Amino acid sequence: MPRWGMVIDLDKCTACQACVVACKAENNIPFSSPKEAGRRRIISWMSILSMMEGEYPNLRARFIPRPCMHCDNPPCVKVCPVGATYKNDEGLIAQVYTQCIGCRYCTNNCPYTLKYFNWFTPKWPKEMENYLNPDVSIRNKGVVEKCTFCHHRLQKAREKARVENRELKEGDYVPACVQTCPTEAIYFGDLDNSKSTVAQLARSPRAFRLLEELGTEPKVYYLSEGEWHG
Amino acid sequence: MDEDKLDNLLVGDMEKEDVPILKPILYTSKKFYMLVFILVVIILIGVLAWIFQLRRGLGITGLNQPIFWGIYITNFVFFIGISHAGTLISAILRLARAEWRRAITRSAEVITVLVLFFGVFNIVTDLGRPERMFKVFTDGKLSSPLLWDVVSIGIYLIASAIYLYLPLLPDIALMRDKIKNKTKRSFYKIFALNWRGTEKQWKILERAISIMAIVVIPIAVSVHTVVSYVFAMTIQPMWHSTIFGPYFVTGAIFSGIAALILAMYFIRRSYHLEDYLKPIHFNNLGLLLLIMSLLWFYFTFTENLTAFYGADPAHLTVFWAKFTGGYAPYFWTMVTCCLIIPLIILSNRRTRTVTGTMIASVSVIIGMWLERFTIVLPTLINPRLPYVRGMYHPTWIEFAVTAACFATFILLYILFTKFFPIISIWEVKEGKKIGVKETEERIKSYLPGKE
């Protein structure tokens, strides 16, 4: 079984947000109005955290794209009272929308605040309704949702491999954000395969993970920026 | 209405001393109906707001990302806390053989049973999918502290309902025997469970009550401990704290006593039961409230000093949000209401009067609601990673539902007083007959010399 993981090279990331848009289109994430956005109700499975470090004039801006960290020790999973969120065999953290009761305990126990709640019934402009992805179910109001590492793409890839009578290979599938990134800053693959790009990059001295000290063991790694960044 | 007229509603002779307790059941004033009307209006507004929320979704509340929990969860913790008024206080006083308990236990136990429903209701209101709530029974995962709550509160509700009902039996039987009205009699007949007051029945009853009094104490303690675990088991700054269990239990008993004093104050005033609920009762409960206030402060102090001195940045952000930031007004009002006002009023014998303890209790109730609020919100608003921070602005929906919860609780409580004696008739009588002698003998046994 592969253990899917992601490496994001912050040196290559230009914070263009193409990954954010690609994710929204791929995963049928509803549009938000400016009013609701102002109330911090935006759903965005991939979102860019911008941080200002230091004080003027020694400022440094950092941009960190954040999908779900798919922790190996997920704090959100153990608090769910009905088993609506769980870790599957490949280490992906899944959310069962039909099982979720919407208590939002998992959203509160995610130290990265990367789970999202459907405050209203999702809506799209009429023209957009025809462009919804048929592979991804639409979530109704009152349930929690999150990045799945485009799990539906994995299912398709696995089916294809089975038809072709072969094992699933790395590279058979990548999430939409990885596919879209114009600077190819996002890598995706099997962390358990020591020869894979992600496993090698994850061992780089530049590699770090968010809030590593909490022991959540995220499967999303970052490569820190070089010194030339001002 | 004078007592002669009341006598006409009763069968046979009634001991004069019992009549004032029965008066609220036999006669209802216009003021009562007025109050019921006002409460029903508040409830209807709340129901309307709730229906609105069910149809549109939780988006019409003030909640957002990352403030996923707000007033509803605050209410949940608050109401479950109030529930400690009854069962726990009454059980402890019963086991300690505190003779002054006799007139107050019933009014305390009713609070517990009724208020638990509102704790549970607030959780249901907070769910995004309330229609799926029964999944916690069919698909419950015991690894979640929320499920510990379900189990613990469920057991508590059953145990405290039994604990309310058992001492009520002889009084219901009394009503069955004394009330003239036939429909009312048949109503009491059902609930009296063939109570005849034989020696054997008394023996069983007293044994059952004392067993229940012991059983409910650990259950009650577990309930609020587990409520605190909902927060303490997470890894969020200033929620993840080992002190939360005892801290919440203390706060629960604290707010519970305040609720009991308030209930007693209004029962005493509106039903003219000054002879039963005496200043000494308020004085004693006032002293208990004072002790709990100091204990609560001790916990609050320890909790915050630990966060401040440890100076973990994530904890400090929450700490400063409470002390000087956006939540400072709530935090300092809480300190004033939970410590300063009760301390001033209750530590002085001259102000520890019926009215004095009532004022202190109102203050504690407000303060303890704010305490729950300042535990839930500042942490959620300050997650570990640096997001855009804002404040939580509840909408009228949340206020209307909250007001309706309080109104429904008060309505059910006053309806209870219209059907059942709010002061335990037989226990007060027993106090007069046996209690006085027993206490005297007990005191003698403490003293030197042979018995």
C-alpha cells in the first residue's frame, strides 16, 4: 500500500493561487459571496496562508499553500463521535458526508484549521452548474468537508490499472493542485517508496512540516525558502 | 384566597401547617397566568428563530471559520453546570444529615432534571445535521469525548429523575388522598404507585433514597468532568489543560447553588412560603456559595498563571485575548460577577440576607455564563497558525433560541410547582418529629461521657 504524501517547494511557489482555483473547480466547491467571505465563511480546501515575519524595514512575507495535512496521527479523527472522518489504509483522511452530524468537533481539533463547514446549502451561478465535476459528490448544508488529495482521481487510476491488469504505479494519479501548479512547486507520490521524488525531498535538510512539535505527523512536507528571499 | 376556602378543595382534615405548601397547587393567581403568557411569547419567538435556522442552515448564526462553536456550546456547558444545583447539593446535604436541607431539596432536584434537557437541546441546535443526531447511538465511537458526554449525561438524567421521583412518592400519595377534584385525584393515583405508607414501604423508600443519594454523587461529578473533557482532550491552546475537570465541576456546583438560591427566592416570595424557606436557609446556602466562589477563583488563578508563566506563544495569545484583548470586557465582568460581588455581599453577615444572597446569585449566574463564554471563544478565535483574526458576533437567532431555553425552563419549573408540592411535606414533618431528637442525640454522642 502506498502512503500518499505531498512536498511543496516554497522556493518555487509564487503564491499565484492557481492551485486554489484548480482545487475549487475539481472538487465542486461552492462559490462564496463577498458578504460571506467577509464573515470568513469561504470554503477552500487548498488555501494560501500569508504571514508577515519581522518588523519594518526588515519584513519578510511568507506564503504557505495548505491542503489537508493528512496527518498520520490525525487529531480530527479521534474526536468524531460517529466515525464520519477516518484514516484509510493508504493514510488518507476521509470524510463521509452522509455520516457527518455537523458537530464541528473535528474542525475545532484540527490545529491547522483545515476542515471546512457548509454553513448554507451550496449554490453555483446557473452557467457554472453544467461544469460541475461528476466524479465528486456535492456536499449539502450542515456537514464538514476537507481536502481528500483528490481521492476520486485515485479511484479512477486504480480502476484503470486493474483493467490494464497491472499494479497501481506512482504517477498514475496526482491531485488537481499538483497538476495545475505552473511552477511545478508541488510534488506528490508515495512516501514509503524511498526512491520516489517525494520521499527523497522529504529527507532534504530544507524539509519541514507545519506544527511538527504537536506530533500529528503530517504527510505534507514543505521545502523552506533559500536565503535570497527578502 | 383564605384558608377556609382552600379547605373546601380538600378531603378530610389537613394539618394546618401543610396548607401553605399545597396552596400553589390548589389556587392559581392572575399573575401566574400573566407570567406564563410572557414566557410562551418568548418561547414562540425562539421556536421561530430555530425553525428559521433549521431551514437556512447554521450560516444565519454568527459562527464562522475558525469560530465553529459559540453561544450554543456556551449554553450547553452552562446548563449542564446548573444541573449540579439539585442532585449533587441535595445528595450531599442528605448524606451529611444537614437538617436544614429538608425544605430545599425538592426545589433543587427539579432544577437538575429540567435543566439537563436544555443542555442536551443546545447541543442538538448546534449540530449542522440535527436530524442525524441518533447516529451517536447507532454509530457512536467511544473514542470521542462527545460520546462520553452522551453516556454520562444519559445516566445522569435517569438517575436524577429517579432521585427526584422517590422522595416525591409520599407527597403524591398525600395529594391523591386529600384533593377533592376527581380528575386530579386520578392523575395523582397513577403517579403514587399504590403508596400506602406502610412500615415496609417506608423502609424500602428510605433505603432506596439513601442508595440513590450515594449513587448520584459520582455520576454528577463525572458529568461535568466529561463536559470539560470535550475541551481538555483537544490540543487547542488553553483548552488542553489538566485542571479542566475539577475546574468545571467547581464552576458547576458554584452556578448550581446560585440557581437554587434564585429558585428558592422566587418560590418563597410568590407562594408566601416565608415560614419554610427561612433566612437561615439563604444564609447557609450563601456561605456555601461564598466557599465555591473562593474555590472557583483559586482554579481560575491557577489556570491563567500557568498559561502566563509558561509563556507558550499559542497559550499567551489566548491569555492576552482574555486579559487585555477583545474578550477583556467579558473576562473582567466575569471576575467581578463571580468573585468581587459575591465576596463583598456574602462575607458580611449583615448583607448575607435573603435579598443579599439573591443579588449575589444573579451576579454569579451572569458571571458563570460569561466564564463558559470566555473559555469557548478566545481559544477558537486564536488558532495556532496566524490567520486573520476577528471577533464573534452572535446574531438575533442565537439570542432568541437562548432566551427561549431559559423561558421554557422557567415555564416547566413553575408548572411543576402547580402539580407537585415544591417543598417536601413529609420530609419537613419528619424533621419535626424525628430530626430534632436525632440531632440532639447525635450532638450528645460527640461529647465526653457515656451515652
